[in-house]
Amino acid sequence: MISRSAQRLLLLLFLGFFAGSYPDLQAQTPTPPPQPTPVTAPAAPVAPTAPIAPKAPTAPKAATVSNPPGPLVNLQIGNGNERQNLSTSIQIVIVMTLLTLAPSLIMLMTSFTRIVIVLGFVRTALGVPSAPANQLLIGISLFITFFIMTPVWNQIQEKAITPYMAEQINSNEAMDLAIEPLRTFMLRQTRPSEVDFFLDLAGMGRTEVKDLPMRVVLPAFVISELRTSFQMGFLIFIPFLVIDFLVASTLMSMGMMMMPPTMVALPLKLLLFVLVDGWQLVIRSLIQSFG
């Protein structure tokens, strides 16, 4: 016979195994029964409202253009306190024009024209058309021009540029004061006959020197410079031409007609030019010709 304690132990083991094999049979919390929905009284009928009148059409709004997004850029030259100067845009146009015409101004309003033409005549008279080269002649002419025009540029610096930078005069006054030294230099090198010639072409009568416009002074100066440089070139050609005559006549008297005279005359020309220190004589004559 199995004792009571053994029976109880077996019963507990059986119930535990049965509960583990069928988990759906475990204890579950009972759900409350559904409550019945309350019945409300029917709502009273709503009285009909009058129909709403349609709104009058409104005028369409004008389309507005909004500013594009992004930072605004403001460009300004100067502080706005200049004394009756030209506008900034006009000043920029004038500066760009002067930079474009600077080579022409240097050649036509200074001593450059006479110097470069005379040096070209020297090279041609010697019979060596490629020595010195064109770049070398132009460089020498520029440096001699700077040397001759330095007093004029100093006057322009003192009378026009320095007061203008110090805001003592406006741009128009500075332009007039800068032109005056150049006008004086050009008139000093210009023949009166050339000035009268262009005054007649311009339809102007007798005019005072201080009232001569630049459209008359500038072409008169250029024509006068061309005339002076050709006169100097003629004087330079004379000694070299004498050497050519002597060499040609000597070769003809010796019966050497097949010998080119230039081949014999070239060394003699170079020797004569070096012995008399020709470059120094030419440069000195050019500088002294401007007074």
C-alpha cells in the first residue's frame, strides 16, 4: 500500500506535468462582460439657414518682383568730398584712354620723334641696316627722351600732380596746369611758320600764344620735328657720302670695277665713326638741339 504522503507527491507531479504540456489550460484572468451602450434621445432638428450671397470678384493684385537673394555690392571710388571733380565713370574712361594713347603721346609730344629719326639716319649712313637693332635704337631714344624731358615732368609734378593729390585743386584745373609745361616745350621747338600754317587750316586768325589750342600746337610741333630731324640727317650723311665717292673713284681708277664699293667703304666708315667718337657727337648734338 502507498502511503498518503506518496500519493500526494505523485498527484502533484502529475498536475505539474499536465500543466506544462498544455499551457492554454493555465489560469487566465476573466474579462468583464461588455457593457450595453446607452441610448440617447434624438437631437432636435436644425432650422434651415438662408443661403449666403456669393462674394464680388476682387481685382487681381499686381505682381511684385522681389529682390533676388544675395548680398548687395556697392562700389565707390573716393569719399564723395572731392571738389567739383569729374564723375568716377568719366575719370575711369579718361585714364583708360590715356593708357591706350600713352605710346603715341610719348612719341608725338616729347623729343622722341627727333631722336629716333636721327639715330635711324646714322645707322643708314653707316651702311649697316641691322646694327644697332630697332629695339636698341628705341631704347636709347626713350632714355634720352627721359633725360631731356625731366625738367618738364618736374614742373608737371609740382604744379599739377602734387596739388591735386593734396586736394587743393580739382581735376579740371590739374589738367590745365599739366598741359601748360608741355605746351611751352612744344612751342619752343616749333617754327612760327608751322603754327601759322595750321592756324590757317583751322580757320583761325592771329592768336596769342597763350590762347593757342592743342589741336594746333601738337601737329605743328610734329611737322617741325620731322623737318629738323631730316635736316640733321642730311648733315650726318655728308661725310659718309664723301667716303663712298672716294672709294668708288679709287676703285674705278684701279680698274676694279667688279669690286662693290660698299664692301670697301663700310670698314672705312666704321673706322671714321669710331675715331671721331660719333655716338657721343650725335647724342650731344641731339640734346643741345633742344636748348
